[in-house]
Amino acid sequence: MPGSAAPDPGSFRDPLSRVLTSGTEVYRGLTGAGLEDFEAFAGTAAFRDLQEEGKLVATERLATIPAAVEGSWAAVLRHDAIPTITYPYEWSFSMLRDAALLQLEVTRRALAEGVITKDASAYNIQFVGTRPVFIDVGSFEKLRPGEPWPGYGQVCQQFLNPLVLQALTGVPFQPWLRGSLEGITPTDLAPLLKGRRRFDRRLGVHVRLHARASRKYANAGGEVRAELKQAGFGPAVIAAQLANLERTIRSLRWDPPTSTWSGYTERAHYVGDDLQVKDDFVAAAVSAHRPGLVLDVGANDGRFSELALKHGAGRAVAVDADQLTIDQLYRRLRERGEDRITPLVIDLADPSPARGWQGKERGSFTDRVRPDLVLSLAVIHHLAISNTVPFELLVDDLAAHRAPVVVELPHREDPMVVTLLSRKRAGVFDHYDRASWEAAFRRRFDVVQELTLPSGHRTLYHGTPR
């Protein structure tokens, strides 16, 4: 029927509830059993307090089922919409760590009132700016006496193990999580912890012993649950398990002194009044559009995301391929309590594709992030030269957002362009010039304003899509 709420492609794995969306409305249909579980959680102080603290998505049970919601549901909930959906493989180390701590906190507080989370999927957490929010209200049930916490395996695979991988080996977790939505198994991680790392007491239970148990009891899930129940696996044991996980996760650190871009900013190459002129140009474009959402690509330290907010933007998504710069930005914004900017680790030359069941369970970055204005500042030359992406394709990528753009083109004589070209074979990038860029850009955009900075090394373009 016209206007019907559509099932969310990523919510089908829970047989007792389903998320449905209609425009900006987010609903959750509950079966009879799902309603029982929800009522058990809704009757707790944790349900009320976590919402008031902004840690649990705001939720209300509707008195009547909306006409837009099809299906034989026992009840329907309405949730506040999350401004931008993001995934764990787009988060920095500190973001995943904070999300893990929220998962454990929500579980611990529910456990204290006789309710437990059914799972511990990292996809149950979303970020509103730098604030992690638990969104899966259907992920609760009454605690069954003597049974273990069902989410232990997932919290290890999707939170703990990726954090351990990066903290102890320096290997980034994002590519692994993007390649495996189920996370990193203990049997995959254990062999990577060599030398002294093998004897880290923090990892004795959650990685090495877990890996051994996984191999030994791979096909004996029901038997293991029965043994644990017989042994009296109760709330106190689960609480201790949660506390141990929390201590382990809090102890993990990843903060290398430098990375490729962490100590670098394109602003080092500006001279005279260039930077102020650039600030004014961007501010004017933001003020003209007053966008609800700005996508700041190649954001580095987030300067222009913050500038956009000062000049009328509602929110910003700040993306950069260098995860240390994004992690530092996240921590700085978190300390200020800034919940309007969401930093993400995104490689513009290889952004997150659609993943999961039928390629629809987890949407692509472009499908999920629908900006009202795109800032592409000090990025074009890196993509065009370092990644050898033709101008025409770069412009097509910008146009795919279907939004106005502010783009900066460094000329051939710009110091950074000179450096990049010096690493390439002579003559290969002779096409890199202002005339070629403008021909490509004007094919897809109408130029509202164009300005060359006082140094003459860079030109800014404010364009609207045709």
C-alpha cells in the first residue's frame, strides 16, 4: 500500500521483532513473545534511566498500530531516528571501545533487574555525534535461571577481539570487520598474539581459553549450556564476567605518536591571507544553504566541519582515511560533549560498500549518508594523483551525492602538488591542470562562485548539481 513502512534490511535476524521505516519515522513491530520481552525490560528503572541519559534510543509504545505498519504485530514501538547510520568498520579505535563499554553497561544495568541482552552485536550501537546509543530495544529478555549470557561470544568477536588486534599488534581492525560482519573469532586472533603478548593475563580467558573452548565444543552448544546450567551459572557469575570484560577493554590502548597525516595539515601550505579567504568562502556557502547535514571529506582535524556548524549547518559527518586523525578528532569532540559531528574512518578511494545478506543488510556509505552540502577541501589532488582517479570520475562521485559542493583545486605549482607529482613518472599527469578540472566540473555542476586564493596556488568552487 502507498506509504507503507518498509522493513529495514538489517533487522531481519530477530524473529521476535522487526524494524520498519516510513519517511523519518522508525517503528518496531513486536510479536507476542517479543512484546513479553519488551515489557520485561520496559518495566525496569534501567529502561527509563538509560533513555534519560541518552544511552538508549528514545522509545514509546504506540496505543494503536499505525496504518503504515503492515503485518500481524502484537504491538508497535516508535523510536527516535538516528541522524546518520554508521558501522563498526567505519569507527576509530576509541569509538569501538566506547561502543563496547556501552554494550557492557547496558547489559549490566539490565541484569541487575532480572533482564539480560540476547546478543551483543556491535551493530546494536549507533553514534549521535560522539555519543554512542544502544538502539536494539528488542535485544532484551527475562534472565533464565542458571543460563549463561548469550552475548558473550559476540562481544568478544565484534568488540574485544578487534580492539585487542589493534592495541597489541597495531593491525587496524576496520578492514577485517568490513570483510567479516561476524567479527574476529578467538581462534583467528589467538595465533596472531605471539611472543610476550601470549602471556598477557587480560587475554587469558577471553582469547586463548575461549579459542580452545571454541575448538573443543564447536558442535556441542546445547550440551555446554546444559552443563553450565547444572553448575549454577547465575547472575553473580554473569556480573563478574561483565566486570572482567569491562576491565579488559578499559585497559586496551591504541595511541601511536604519529601516522601518515596526523601531524600534517594542508594549512601548512597556505601563505598570507589564503586560509582566512578560504574560511570566508566556505562560511558563505554554508550560510547560503544552511544544510541539515554537511559531509566533510578529507576532514583531517575537523576544522571545516566545526566552521560549518558555526555558520548554520545542523550536523556534520567528518571523514578521513587516516584513522589516527579521526580518533584524535573523536576524542577531542567527545571531551567537549559535541554530538553534532560524527567522525568516521573512510577511504574515499574505497568507501564502505553494501554488505551482508543479498548485499543489502548493511548499506553502502553513499546510500546511508545523504548530505545537503559536501565539502571537498584539499582532497582532489590526492585522489587524482596518488590514487590516479580521472577528474571526470571524481566529479561523478561528487555528483552522486546530489547536493551542492565546495571543492578546492590545488594548481600544479602548489607545493603539495609539486611533491605528489615528483613521485610520479614524468608526463603521466600532464592532464592535471585547471582547465581540465573545470571542464569536468562544469559538465555536472553549475558554478555559483569561483575564487582563486591570493597566493594563486589554489581555486575554490561552489557548485550546485545539474
